[in-house]
Amino acid sequence: MRIAARTDANQKHVVKAFRDLGYSVALTFQLGSGFPDIVISKLLPSKHRFTALIEIKDGAKPKSQQKLTPDEETFHSSWQGEIAIINSIDAVLEYHDYVMREFG
């Protein structure tokens, strides 16, 4: 029996922040098995098509409650592409700056 997927309280705000920055966002939180909550993609000024998996954690919760689950840890450690943990709108902005600097 599969447990219903839960979303973090800040998920809609994080999704909106990425979309406001021009990213396409696919919601994937219901896939389970440690797969991250969203997939983002953006055509950068360099014409590079950037795609990343994003795990959303609720930054309002204590750090101990923002830890990856065992399934998430396993997925993150085996994923060979771009993957990040985002816990706030500030983290979205910092990640966007990183993307533009490294891939833009």
C-alpha cells in the first residue's frame, strides 16, 4: 500500500519563485521512492538548456526536521545529474545565482 505524498508548506512559494525567474517547473513529489519534489528547466542566455531535480524542505522547521529521508538519501547519492535541496525563497535566489554563474 502506497502512502499519500505530502507537500512541504512552502512548496507552492518555491515553485512560484522558480517560475517567476523563468524556469519551467514539473511537480514530481508524488513519484515517491526518494525522487525529488520538482524538476526545473530553463533556457539560459548561453543557450544551454539547464535542468535540475529539486528536493524541497520546509525552512520554517528545525534543521532536524529538514533532513533527507532514507529513500531521498539513496536517490541523491546515486543521481549523476544536477540536484539540490531548497528550503526557502532565499535559497531559490541563491540557487538561481549559482546556475547563472556556472551554466549561464
